[in-house]
Amino acid sequence: MADTVGQIARFGLAGLVNTAVGFVVIALLDPVLGLPPPLANAAGYAVGVSVGFVLNRGFVFRSRTGLPASGLRYLIAALGAFVLNQLVLHVAGVALGGGPIRHLAAQLMAMAAYSVALFFLCRLWVFHPAADSSAA
């Protein structure tokens, strides 16, 4: 139980760092430069994926899985979470309507969906101890 609480706390801290990096990119590209929300969102997550992998592998889950194996699984998990992110972004965008503040609100909802999905995918598959031992 303590390990799970620790992982959640570390994931939250790593997520703050990763989210801040991604959100700065999104906020600059969407409301400031006028890029469409899905493209701004994709760019923000593209920048954040490598930061997220490093933090999740070493700091959050303290995985010893080989880089090729965990890296590939992380990319697949991040892609799956990103598909969910885009779905939430679209639905929230339609529900909230246009305008910079509403775009950012939809972005935040999409980011939350991504984060929850990625935690469970990383914990149960990407950096799971069984994944570590099968890659050894």
C-alpha cells in the first residue's frame, strides 16, 4: 500500500513538471499563435513524452526494464492515452464552444484524462514488475 501511495505521489509530482512543460507549449501555440487546438495539443504532448518517459521510468516507477522494451511500451501507452486525450478534447470543445478561455478549459480536461489513463497503463503494463522480469 505504501508503494502505491508513493507511486501516486511521485506520479503527481512528475506530472506537474510534465504538464507544465506541455501546457506552456499548448498555451503558446493555441491562444497566442492561433494554431488549431488539436495541433497545439499534439505539439505539447510531443514535447512532453520524452520528459514523461524519463521521469516515469526513473523517478515514479523506479523501473529496471531495458530501454528498448520500456520505451516501446511507453510510446504505445502514451499513444493510447493521447487518443483518449483527443477524444475528450473534441467532446469538450464541442460542449464548451469557441474562444481562447474555453479552448484552454477543454485542453485541461483532455490533459486530465490523459494523465489518469497513462498512470494506470504505466503501473499495470509499461513498468509493471512482471514486464521487468519478462524483459530480463
